[in-house]
Amino acid sequence: FKDTATFTNGVEIPRLGFGVWQAKDGQEAYEAVTHALKSGYTSIDTAAAYKNEESVGRAIKDSNLPREELFITTKVWNADQGYESTLKAFDESLKKLQLEYIDLYLIHWPVADKYSDTWRALENLYETGKVRAIGVCNFHEHHLTELFKTAKITPMINQIELHPKLSQEPLRAFCEKHQIIVEAWSPLGNGKILTDSTIAEIAKAHEKSPAQIILRWDLQHGIVTIPKSVNAGRIAENTQLFDFELSAAEMAKIDALNEDHRTGPDPDNFNF
Ligand code: A2P
């Protein structure tokens, strides 16, 4: 699956990546990433806060895949935000991952009064060639507007909770207007939206699983998606998205499932 999205600087990110949030450090995360790389994923999304960067790094190293064929994302945690502390946190992530550069470095959450300075640090990392692209996560439109006031570089991507019950259409439109790629975390609603009857019906018609229907809906909307699984069968299942197509009517039916329903915290109201 070579399908990619292209950032404003020309760097490409695979549209389908592998998420490791909630994959436990040690054997679980190591084996999940190992299976994912064997199943053909080349993009891995981790974060300092997931506490599994060391296991992810070991799995990457042991895969013996050429570094340039991989796309590795990690994120600066809230407690490390600020200019100097972000630069330090970045070095720690790099060391844990055993890498010489990161493909995509992200601000994990919009910590008020901190994210503008944090962004300056990301701009510095970008300009010095330690990262190939920079972006944010969990930014509402108002956070982006605020960041634009001081940013030299517009965030290239915004990774947000996004799935059929939280389709984020207004924020997607805003990001599109500013050439910011949208990436979905918890694309399967943390596994909690797979029993929806509309999705089940569409799945049956295509002889696909509900997860495959949702991930295909992401791809057809141009959304970068990073499903998480620690199960070898489901890791492979989530890659089988390129041999079928949802009709416009099916896309519209899934669009209509939106309830603005979050499974995770609201970026305006988190305290961690
Ligand atoms: P598991 O890791 O046991 O496979 P999200 O990426 O939206 O946060 O969803 C992750 C959750 O969905 C996990 O609990 C994961 O469980 C489950 N999951 C991932 N892929 C599938 C699939 N193809 N079918 C059913 N459940 C899945």
C-alpha cells in the first residue's frame, strides 16, 4: 500500500500507518510493531507519553528495513512543552527510538501558554534537519489560529480524534483551507464503534469487516489513518483496504453517522 499524502514541503506520509497508543512497553509493543512491519506497514505512530519508544525502536532496528523506507512519528509530551525542554525531550525520544532523525514530530496537546514556544522548538528541529516534517495534535481551529500569529511554518498536519461518530467536518474544512493534512487517531473509535448497524450492512455488501469499511472511509476522504492493534490477525486485516471502493452513497451514509461523540478528552478540557 503505497498510497501517500504530501505535506506542503513535498515530504510524503503513507495514508495508512500503525498506531501504538495503549500497546504496552516491552513484548507487547515490540511484537505489535514487528507484526506491523511484516504486514507491510511502513509508518509507525508513537509518542513519548506512550512509554513504548524503546520497544518501538528495537522492533524497527530488528526489522533490518532500510531507514528511508520507514516513516516514524513521535510527539512531545505536555510536561516537556516550552522551547528548551522540547529540544531536550526530542533528544530523549531520538535516543530511545535509536534513530538519527524523526520523520514527523508533533505537539501532543495544545497546552495553553506553552504551545507557541514549543512550536518554535519544532521549527528549529525542522530547520536543522533533525525532523522531516512538523505538526500538531488535538488542535481546534482556535488553537491553530492562535499559533498562526507567531509561527513561521504552518503545521503540516493535525492529528485529531476522528471516526464516523466524530467526523470533524468543520475542522477538516479549516485544515484543508490551510493545506494542513488531517490524521485520524482512534479511527475505530477505540474499537467501540465497530458494532454500528449501518457499517455492518456496508461491510456485508463488500464482504469486508467493519474496521476495513471505516478505514477505507478515511482513505477516500483523504485522511491519514493510524489504527492500533496488538493482534497479528487484526494488524493484517487493517491493511486490506486497497481492493475495494465505497460508493458515494455509502460514503454519505457513513458521514451521516456523526454524533460529535468523543471517546477521548476534549482538547479544550484536558488536565494531564
Ligand atoms: P486489539 O489491539 O486487541 O486488536 P483505535 O485505533 O480506534 O484506537 O482502535 C483500537 C482498538 O480497536 C483496540 O482495542 C483494538 O484491539 C481494536 N481493533 C483494531 N483493529 C480491529 C479490527 N480489525 N477488528 C476489531 N477490533 C479491532
